[in-house]
Amino acid sequence: MKITIFYLLLVLISLPLLALSVETKVYIVYFGEHDGKKTLHEIENTHHSYLNSVKESHEDAKSSLLYSYKNSINGFAAKLTPDEASKLSKMKEVVSVIPSHGKYRSQTTRSWDFVGLNDHSWNRAQMGDDLLLNAQYGKNQIIGVVDSGVWPESASFSDVGMDPVPKTWKGICQEGVAFNKSHCNRKIIGARYYVKGFYNVFGAVNPSEDYLSPRDADGHGTHTASTATGRQVPNAAALGGIAIGIASGGAPMARLAIYKACWAMPGKPKSDGNTCMDEDVLAAIDDAIGDGVDILSLSLGFNEHSPLDQDVIAIGSLHAATKNILTVCSAGNGGPSPASLANIAPWVITVAASGIDRQFSSPVLLGNGMKIQGYSISPYAMSQMYPLVYARDVARLGVPQYLATQCQPDTLDSYKVNGKIVLCFIGQGRNVDKGIEVSKAGGVGLILANNQDNGNTIFYDSHFIFATGVGYDGAVTILQYIYSTAYPTARILPVQSVSYTPAPFMAGYSSRGPNHVDAHFLKPDITAPGLQILAAWSEASSPTKLPYDRRSTKFNLYSGTSMSCPHVSGVAALLRAVHPNWSLSAIKSALMTTASVTDNLNNPIQDYTGNPATPFVFGSGHFQPIKASDPGLVYDISYDDYLHYLCTINPGLLNKVNAKINCPNQLASPLNLNYPSFVIPNLYGPVTVTRTVTNVFDGQSRYEFSWNLPQGVSILVSPTVLVFDHVGQSFSFTMTIFPANDYSVRNQYVFGWYMWSDGRHLVRSPFAVFLP
Ligand SMILES: *[C@@H]1O[C@H](CO)[C@@H](O)[C@H](O)[C@H]1NC(C)=O
Ligand SMILES: *[C@@H]1O[C@H](CO)[C@@H](O)[C@H](O)[C@H]1NC(C)=O
């Protein structure tokens, strides 16, 4: 019963690999950093010589190589037998040998037609014109997006009024099917594609399914790219003739570099999602680093619990960090299960998804005059009352009731449904298909009800008939009404944009902590809008991506942490523009310590259940761009600090990644990394956490420490006052956390926060403690 909610856009599951040859499989052989002494040619030769050393012949070695990573990442991807892979993994210079995973990016049911409501009101209201102006709308920033490509004709990627391409830019405009140099401009300054890994498993890209070029056949890549950097597009025309407001990316004047590494699944409808192979993604990241992007936006993630040296996004983003490139990643759509996070490396910013204050209301009017709150983006308006039935009561003969309850295909009796509105429950199968079943049986409208697990978080779907979604409580009321009268009737009222409270609220599908790879880091880091986000779309796709959907749209509403990630990418670009000499960790810290943990009713941000959400759901809170531009203090982390962190995983690892740096004598704890939050995975006795804050506010300031402790924990802090007199000044402080003499809270995580404040800035950090 609790199936559909998990299918949101970016649940990535391993794909059984259908290797062409039985013996070989693609492996990524990773060497860490370059020593800086070799030319690109020499690096490639070195990679060949490693391959030669395990392969039968030179020819064999040559034909087995897919990629030689040489810009920043040092490694290669090649077809190897398990035996060859094992030989290579024993070589002293090799950090890790990673079997390639097929990443199946499911993007099933949750897409919506756009209707014309200015759902980017968050942009102007929360970002403010000042930040946009100070950052010059991000005009000197380059955001690299690794995704399914781009639809370059979209108005979101117009380069009107933009300056020439920066001279330092080293990227290219790679030509291919339906994509030539004219498709790059001053907005889309680079475009490349990576298909060798995909080809090795699935064969040639089918021209009727995808373009062998940077062009997007899916919509996902166009959507994420325009959410990060799309131009402001007023009054786009809408399906159903409903006018829309302004669609705009976070940094509308930033440049875009497209790296297509995700492809349509052969023989599958687009709604099944697309596939991004490890080796293709890593090649994209390596090129993006070499090309000179400032921010990497990765709305993809692999819900596998791989250690960091086996995780290509962790490796790629670590190399990006050598160039001070901030990598922004989606947290995944594996919620509400705990420990469902993707992209947990401490050097990336991991973004959860929340709903915003604008919703599309379409209530149900019942025959007894009661109005049940419903939400929809259906462009159709129902003008009269119709008879109302519950799907379970109108099942075809012989069909189990539970299947009919969910309006599964061929379950409804057209004699009993004809001319009526049908109440169906969410469950197995796509929501849009439930509307189609009702329509096939002659029904006139669909009320799609959440089951108890989904609570009152409504999904908007691009239905083909009159439809609205109601929460579980509403569904119960409707059922009571149906059984209270001989002739139940209803009408689905027209869609209106309403301002919604409380907001933000956490989406049920947003992946949750604890961090299953290193429990000391509180992940996700932050949350941003990821529910019904309006952005540009591929005209080669359809709003639902279902095979029978022939509609096309220039803009589409879409949901998932894929959508929240580029919101943060865009804002990070603005922050970089305003603070060009900040480190990636300073930008990340600024975003985290200024995030909000309350909603627009001033209550704690709620989870999809209506209960307060914890930092394992929203991290430090909902991002606040204006505040992030003036955080007061930052928790800075250098690249070497990140490398030292590797010592805590495996002391041998660091020397392999970078031979010039050694592990500190005292065996480090992950808690020593100067992260803007922390987790103590097991509080048996006192644990001391040291942190260093750096002043980034121009002027004298005196900060005082305050905290909010959970039950079962006590704390000792020193010092509790810090006085700064210049920018760049740093002070350390220690927090010693003790188990309190309180045995009522046991065997669970508890959450608290601490904060430095000078009265003007609030520098807030969450923490979690497991009380054994
Ligand atoms: C590039 O594509 C554009 C638009 O499809 C087309 O008009 C133009 O002729 C193409 N240019 C070349 C050199 O093929
Ligand atoms: C940034 O540059 C300013 C001015 O050159 C300097 O005062 C400040 O310390 C720098 N900040 C950081 C975080 O490096």
C-alpha cells in the first residue's frame, strides 16, 4: 500500500547489468590525484601501461579502454574480467577499483502540466533584489549540470543581453544529433555528452528514443538546468490556456555548461526514467573541472551504501574541491525510510526537498454542502454536480476489491461508473493511469485519495480527466458522506492558486538520515523547494513522459530532490559572485548556518506527517539566500582538512590519493572536521567537539554562545564569548557533550542546536546524539 510515494523522480536503484560479454564488465580504476609532473599524453600512456600489464595483448588493452580521466581525476574506465580487476586493485598506486553500476533514475509518476501560477515567488521574495543585484544575477559564474542534456531553444536559455563567453572558459560545444555549434550561445557556453558506458551495456542510442548529442529528449536535464540558471521568462503560454507567471532560475545571468551523462532506457517509456552510468558521470565531472565550472549541480544520486572510495560522485566532487568548485547534490527520493540518503560526502552539499507556500487548490464540493480540501493542476473546470461512487463498490465482477479500490487497469465496471465521479486510493501503479481507468469505464472525474501513509501531502499529476487529490483525512470524510446517503453527489471545483500554510513542509519522499556511510556527519545539509517546481522542459518529451501522452510543453511542473538541488546551485553561484574569495566550505557553511527551522506560522517545520521534522529530514533547515550572503561567521574547511578526514576512514587511503600529505600523528576522528553540524553516533561518555569559526563580517563584533539541548544530554562550552575585530579572524571553541543522568531517553537519536549570535547574525548549527 505504501508504494507510490517512493517512486518519485530520483530513486536510483541498481540495474541488473546485461553485459555484452560474459567475462568483462566495466570497472573504474582510480589513482587519486595527479602528481602534476605528467602531460595529458603521458597520463594516458600510464593508464595504457596499467591496462597492458593485465591484458593479453596491446590490442586487447586498447579496445577495452572507455575513458582515461586526466584533467583532475586520475584514473580510467575499462572492460575487465574480475581477475584483471583484482590484479589491478592490488597494485600499490591504485586507490580503488570500482565496478560500474548502472544507475536507473526512476522518474515515474510525478510530473505535472504546468498551469500558470507563479510558483517561483520564492525567488523574488526570499532571494530579494538586493542579493540578485549585488551578485549581478550571477553573471560571472558558470554552473555545470550533469544530467540528461538540454533543450537549447527554451526561452530560459536565451543569451540576449549577456556578455561574451569568459576568456578563461575551456569547454566546448560538442556537436551531434540535432545539436550543432549554433545551439551554444552566451548562456549555454558549453555542451558535451558521455555515452561510452551506456553503449557498453545497452548498445547504440535509439534515435527514436534519445539524441546522440547534448540535446535533452527527457526534460529532466532541461528542468534542472533552468532551475539553476534559467533566464526570467514572463507569461509563458500554458497547456489548457492558463497563463503562468515568471519562470526564473536562481542565478538568471549565470552561464550554463551542459554535461549529458543520462540516457533514455532502450525500449522503455520515458516515464521509467533514464540511466546514468558511473563511468560516464565521472568523465563528465572530470571534464567540468577541466573546463572551469564554478559550481557543479548533480541532480542524481545512487542510493547505494558505498564507501566513499567506491562512490564516483564522492570521488568526482573531492577532485572538484581541489579547484574550489562546490558540488551541490540531491539527497535522493528514498524517503520516508530512514538512512535513505544518497550523496553523503562531507565536501558536497546534500539537498532535501520541501513544499513551498503556493499550492493549487481544487476542493471537492459534496452534495451535503461540505467542502473537502483537494489539490490539482487540472486545467479543466467541472460545472455541475455528478453522482459519486467509491471505486471499491463499483468493481467488475470477479475483481478483488483491493485492486478496484486503487482503480488499477481493468478493474472498474462501466455499467456502475458511467457518468460518475469515482473516489480511488493511491497505491500500486501510476496515478495518471487511475484517471485513465476511470475515464475508460465512462467516469467523468477522479478524486484520488491518499492512504494513511501519505497523510495529507498531495501529489499533483497530469491527469487526462477532471481530477483532484485529497489527503487521507479528507478521504475518510468523503467515505462517511458516501455511506450516509442514498444518492451521493460531488463536484470538483476549479483550480485556484492559494497561499498555503504551513510552509515550507518536508516532502515525504525526501531522503532521510542518519548517514549510513559515516554517521558523524549530519545529512542532508539543507532543504530547498522541490515540490511542484515550474521550469523549462524538453519539447521532445511530454508532461507525464508516458508513452500515450502526445502533449508537449515548454514548461513543466516537476517534483523531487532533483528540483531542490539546482535551487541551491543557483544560490551558491550568487554567493560566489558576491564573495569571490570564499572557499566552497565557507559558502556551504553560510547556507547552512543561516537556514530557517520554522515555517510561515512560526512553528517548527513540519514533516509530511504533520509532526515536527528533525534535522535528519531537513539538515540545518530551509535555505535563506539573503541571510546566507551575510552569515557573520563561517565554519571553514580547507581541502587538506578534507584529505585528513580520509585518514579516519582508512589511513592508507590518504597516501594513495595524495602522496604529499600524511595523516596527522594523532588518529583523527571525523568529529574533528570543522563541519557546521555534528552527530555523535553513540554517547557512552563525554565527547569533546572542537570547532573554529571565522569572521566574515566587516566590523567589530561580540558573539555569545547559546544552545538548546535535548533531554538526556548536557553540555560544557568554552569559551562562550568571542570578540572579533577584523575580517578573517578565527577562534576555536570546544563543546563537551555528556550523557545526562536521565534514563527516560534511551536507544534513540535526540536533536538539539547551538548558536553564536552578535545580535545581528544568528549562526546556528544542529546536532544529533544517539543515546545508547
Ligand atoms: C545548425 O542547426 C541549426 C538549427 O537546427 C540549423 O539552422 C543550421 O543550419 C545548422 N548549422 C549547421 C552548420 O549544420
Ligand atoms: C577575502 O578578501 C578580503 C579582502 O582581500 C580579506 O580581507 C578576507 O580575509 C578574505 N576572506 C577570506 C575568507 O579569505
